[in-house]
Amino acid sequence: MKQPDAVESSINSDRIRLTSHGQKTGFRGRILGLVAVGALTAAAVVTSFLPGPNEVPAQAADRGPAAELKIGYFANLTHAPALISESEGILQKHLDEDGTTFQSQIFNAGPAAVEALNSGAIDAAYLGPNPALNSYLSSHGESLNIVSGVAYGGASLVVNKDITKPEQLAGSNLASPQFGGTQDVALRNYLKELDLKQDATVTPSSNGTVAQLFGRGEIDGAWLPEPYASLLIEKNDAHRLVNEAQLWPEGKFPTTVLVVSKDFMASHPDTVQKLVDANTEAIEWLNNADEKQKLSAVQKALIKANGSSFDESVIAQALKEVHFSQDPLPETYQTLVDHALAVEVGAGGNADGLVDSRFLEQQEQ
């Protein structure tokens, strides 16, 4: 299903807060007794907000399940849980419990998805962590939260056969999916750490056009998510110079996360819970399916979402690079903030509070 024209929406603030486990808390009253000698006096009631250390301010009251959920994701292998959740009917099954419908929209990269989320055109999105961080920090924590992990791994710097060592990237022309996106920041930070920031050119280009640019010799390589990295290797004689997993402890770095706007999360926590539950079920499906079943389902989902797919050999190789998990890897986000700040993408800040884990915690109860 495709997203209709964006419709701006705003939700009035309400004086109700949510704890980290999603429980409503009311006003806290303090009764101040004024006692005079030999007489009784009236009591004055003073109400005030006293948020505890784990409480999350909400921007609207809980209005029950939403009538509709608008969600965005990419036609990438790292977004396979979103693809499978829709194509296999998993999300709709969960939403049907409350009579909620949903519409989906395909994006090429995270910054555009965040723009749609902030405008109210969509309520939730699968995207890379860097655009989520940029939105969270620039809004002082008011725009969105990560509510679940989706995938880690599955991003690489692939280059032409003449570049065999990192230092040979000097003077090269490289591509990334979109300026400020997760792979864009990763590439720029890698070049900076090699002291090649001024010696290599980074040209943001859509995933779909990178292979064409590479084939014409207009770029020497690109930092890409799967399956586009594997596509460039198989179809254009590129090779994997850097697997980003090599740069992180235990090879774990978030490639795709699930975010929800704070307004929608406060207004419709039940619907967000259904979304998180569906994401977890899709991840479990992918992790438990045999290779042939998984390959067929991902192919079908990509065709449904994008109108086309990739050769089975490309998908099979890409699936070896990606790990699906609902763990949001919260310990990695401050490092990502520091990387972005180092390459002057974003203003930096404290990533604490970006992850709202109450919906995942609810699954464990």
C-alpha cells in the first residue's frame, strides 16, 4: 500500500506523563496545612509535576488504539523485518485486534523519512540510527524515540579492483545513499580517521543509481547497505574493502531501527505496542526460516515494495551480512553522535533517552 499525500497533523499537549513502562501517572498533590493556635484553618492543595528519574514526558494523552498507522521503510535488505511484516500480513494481523488499518511509504534514505515523520505524514519509520539521532538531538528529545532494534551489520565500503588498500582512497570519488544518513556518516568518519577527509570526494547518490555511476566509472566505490553492497560486488566487479562490522566491538552496530513520533506514541501506545510486537514476530520469522523460504519471502516482499528485486545470488550473499535483532544496542548511540560531530554532520549532544524500551519490556512480562 502506498502513502497518500502528506497531511499535516498536530496534537494538543496534555498534562499526563508516562513512566518508562508506559503506565499513566496523575497529578501529585501536596496538602499544606496551616495551623493557628486554638483554631482550625483550611488546607490548601497544591498540585505540581514531579517527574521521577525514569519517567518519560508525553506530549498528548492516551487516546486508545489509532484508527490508522502510517509507516515508512526502505526497500533494503536491512529493512527485511518491515518488508516481511507487511508482505506476510504480520503487522495487519496485530493491528486487526484493535481495528487499526495501516498505510506504508517507501523511502530511499533516512533524512527524508525523518522529515515525513516530523511533518506528521507518517507516524513511525524503519531507518538508520543517524537520522534518528539527528532528529532527537535537534528537537531536544521531543521528536521521536527508538522503540526497537531491527538489524545490525550489513553495511560495507565496496570499491573498484584498483583500490586494494585504504590509503589508496586518496583522490577517489565515493558515494553514499544520502547526506547525513547512517552510511554517509560512517564513510565520512572513516575517511577522517584515515586523514583522507580532504583527499577524497563523497557524493551522496541514491542506492538505485550507484551501480550505474560505478559502471560508468564516475565513482570509485560507495559505502552501502545490503543488498546494494553485494549487488555492486556481483554485477560490477567491485570488492569489499571495509566491512563496517570490523570497526565495532563484537561486530555489532545498528543498521536499522524502528522509531515512532513522540506525539503518536503518547496518543496511541497500544498501537505502538502492536507495531513492536509485529516487528519482533517478523524478526523471529526471518531468523527461524530455512534459507530457501527466507530467500523466496524476501524476494517477494522486495518486488511488492519496489516493483523489482535482485538476483537470488545477490540476496543470498546479502543475507549472510545482516543480522536481525530487536535489541536496539543502546550503548552504540553516543559513539554514533560523536562520529557525526567529528565530520560536522549534526550538532552533537547526549543520546541518553533516545531509546524507549518500555514496549520491548512489555513483551517480557
